[in-house]
Amino acid sequence: PPVIPPSSPPMNSTFNVNKSTLAVLSKELMRGERISSRLANEKLSAEEILKIWEELMEKRNFFLEHKDYLEVKLSGSDDEDEFNKYYGFVQSKMRQLVLSLEPPYMYGVQCTPYPKALEHPNEKCVKSFFLGLDFKAEAEQKSDASAKGKRKRVDIRSAITYFKGIIEKYNGGEGGFKCEFKHVTATKLPEWVFPDEKRPAPTKKRKRRKRSSVLAADKDADKDANKDTNKDATKDNRSKKHKSDGPEDAPKKVADGAISTKEEGAKEISEENKQKIEAKAGSEPMKNDK
């Protein structure tokens, strides 16, 4: 629905609002609500309140928020009046370029326009519009969970061709005006688009040091060696425990017919088994060879 502010002359202030600009408005309103809600704390000091307001009124840096940009460069006549007329015509049609980069005309990219054109330093009658481009993954384009994380190539040439056809209608294509389109990455933006015409220093991110394969192999070898050592120590402890069950120098024969060695005990058990077998079979007792 149209939103008409109490001003003169009455105008629909939502005329240029589309999906892309609505996303920007919603994001900023949510940011403002998140920051201003901290002012409800009655225990804040005057300095803390001032810091919150400064954070709320902090200016955005459009040229640090995107990785890709589309530059629309206008140039032509040295007559400033004629150029300003051409510039005004292109500016009034920029919303159509933004709309052509949105669904249902194009998928896979979100376009965020910069609100005004920037003049080129040391160049007369040359201005550029900039559009921030955010390319989405294929899963976000088609809501396909199986394609999550995959990047799909987005061709925006059809939108540019469509917009060129509109611009070329100005003054019947006469006057020597040019409208050029250029894809610019964030690292290739000119210095004059930033405040004070100076690119901010990039924030350095600490990189995690990767463990080399040699060190990894050495550590794995040390772990295996420790495991083998622990196993050997366990075996030695077990053998010592078995030996400690009886006196080390115990005599083999404690009394007549009593046998204490394991070997003789095994012979005794075998004789008992023989007797059981003989009893079940009903045969004569087996004679001992000894």
C-alpha cells in the first residue's frame, strides 16, 4: 500500500521500495530496535547512554558490505546542463534495473542499490551508480536441500541488455552520451568511493597453523610406542601376580603321593578322565604305560 507522508506536495514514499530495498529497511529497523532496547536499563550512566546513541547513529559503509558490485558509469557531453538532464533520466530508471535483477525475472542474486551517484574525481561530467550484488547458493535459489552449498552461475546480461534498451531511448539515442556497465569486485573498487577517498585497512584474521604431516606421523608413532609399552608392562604384572600365588622355592613333593607342580597335576587330571571314559564305555581299565 502507498505511504504518503504529511508533506507538500504529497508523494508516495514507497514508490521506489522493492524486495531489495525492503530487505535493507527491515535490517536497519531490526538493528535500531536491538540497540535502542538497551536504553530501557535505568542503571545506565550518561556516558553509556551517549555510546548507545552513537552506535545507533553510526554511518554504514556500503562499499564494505558486499563482495561484488555492478558499476553503471555515465559520461558524455561537456555541457553540465545537458549531462544533468541525462543523469536525471537514468536515475529515474534505475529502479527498473533493480527490479530486473529480482524474482521472477532473475534468481540467485540480491541487488542492493547505493542511493546516489558518485562523481569521478578529475573528470568532468562523469558519474557512476553502484549496486551491491550478493550471489546466493543454489539451495537458496530453488529451496533444494540436496543442492545445499553449491554455487550456481548467475548471468545478469539479460537485465543489463533490457536496461540499455530503456536508456538508449533518451533523446533518440543522440547527444553522445554513454552508459557503461562493469562488474567490480570489492578489492578492485576505486579509492574515491570510500570516505576521505581512502580505502580502510583490512582487518587481519588469525590463521590456524596446520600441523605438518611429519609432526603428525611422529606423534602417532609415539602414541603406538606408548601403547606397546603399556601392554608389555601389563603382561609383566600379570606374570608376577601368578608367581606370587605360591612360594618361589616350594618343594615339588610335600608328602608321599602329593604333587605340587603343574605338569604332574595335569597328569593326575588325565588319569581321572581316563577312568570316566572307561566307566562309560564299560571296558577294562586302561593300563598306565608307566
